[in-house]
Amino acid sequence: MLKVNSALWFQFVSLDESTPGPSLVQPLYGSCAVKFTNTKAILMGGKTTTDHEGGDASNTFVYSMETNEWSAGPGSLSIAR
């Protein structure tokens, strides 16, 4: 499992342990990261500001656990969230 731990990084979580993951591409609050293959996770949604007055993110990003690098995701969310 992946857990977005703060606006700047996420962590890998299993039943046995929790290990720090990479820094995020940009600060995001309340985003969601999902592992979709054994080596890749997608990060989507969230807010770009700490207030609740907007700043909804529509970008998606893919993290490769093989290269430890982020790339642009397959597209933007049709509705920012």
C-alpha cells in the first residue's frame, strides 16, 4: 500500500513495515497514490494549497520504483479533485 504522508512525500506501507518513499513532484495535499503494477504507482488529485478555497489538482504523475523517477501521468483528471 502507498500512503501520501504529507504534501511533500509518500511512504510504502505493508502489514510488516512502513518505509519512506520519494519526494513528490510538487506539493500536494490530500492526494491519492495507488500502486498499479509491481514497479509503478500513480499519484492523482489533491490540492495545491493548504486552504480549502481551490487549488484542486488535475495532473497525474507516475512513479517508477525501478528508476526512482517521476513522469507525467497518462492524462489529466477530467474533473480536478
